[in-house]
Amino acid sequence: MDPTELRTHLIQCSSKLRHRGPDWSGYKILPSPDNNTTLHHGIAHERLAIMDPESGSQPLVSQDGNVIVAANGEIYNYKELYAALSSPYTPSTGSDCEVILPLWDAHGASTDLPNKLRGMFCFILYDKKSDTYFICRDHIGKTPLYIGWGNDGSVYVGSEMKSLVGECTKFQNFPPGHCYTNRGERKGEFVRWYRPSWAPEMKPGLTPPTGVFQAVRKSLLIG
């Protein structure tokens, strides 16, 4: 669809989530860099203003205008991350989520980026120059995130499933501790970035490990 139609469509989807963020509605329509008129991207954000109510509106945009990110949640260690950057960075806002922008410059679409973050978060980021989108959900899924696919190959993500209903022929819970991108060797796959020794590989549709299931069942019966 053309950019005007996409904007209308994006607003319709995002408006279903307005109760989650009544303080600000932000929309970005991003034309495909290869001039393919059918492959545009749209990012919307419904904001509940907690951190930096005055200047932390989203989607956030890098200082050169190349990278756009919409995030939900909180990055607890953002001050430490700014201090640890190899290249000095002056934030444009007081939003804790802005730290994702310089981390993208440093790490790109790799598991190194989310592994730097402490907090509860999910985000979608788009890099214009490389036509790359990168989606990520926090360690154990404290923030909600769903993903869906349309018959035309389009990909949707939203904080509530109802924003995807009617747009996607398939949708599911976005697995916690995973990321997803359209570039690289594992494009179009869920890639696990959070790998604690106590957590098994878990994705929607996989049978829970027998040992874990039995241990939980036993503890519930005893309790």
C-alpha cells in the first residue's frame, strides 16, 4: 500500500491500544529505500508519559534521522550504559529507552544489544540505511508483545493481540528473551538472546520439558 494508505491503516491498528498510552500518539511512515512502492514500514506508539513527560515522545529518532525505535517498558541501567559507550553520546530526551539508539550503532542486529539491557522492555527498531528492522522482548516477558503475519508477507507486532486481529492470518505470542529481524543469516526466525542456565528453550507450540513440568506439578501438589 502507498504511504498515505499505510498511515491510515497504522492509525487504525494503533488506536486499538490507545488505552495503554493516553498521553501521546506518535506515527512514523518509512518508505522502502529501494523505491519499492509496496514495501513500506510503519511504526506507531501510544505513550503513557512516566519518564521525561516533556520531551520523551515516541517513536524516538536518532540524531542523524536514520534509526527509529518505539519501546515499551523501562531500561533500569540506562545511565550506566550511556557511561560505558565507546563513543560519547548526548541524549536528545530524558527517556531511558533512548539508550537503545547508540547501542544499535555499537552492536547492530545482534544478541549483544539486548544482553546489555536490564529492565522490562520490548521494542521495534528500524534502520533506514540498511532497511533492517529488529524486534526484541525482555528476558522473561514482563512486557507484553505479539507478532503476526499477513498473506502478503507483511509482519505486524503489537502490545495487545487485538491490534493484529483482522490484519493477520497467523499471530502468536512473541517469545520472551528472543529477538527477530529481517536481515542476516537467521532472518525471519526467533533468535534466543537470554540464555540462563536454569531456563529451557521455550517457544510457542513447544512441549514443556518433562522434568520441569513434573517438578512444578509436584511442588503444587505438596503445597
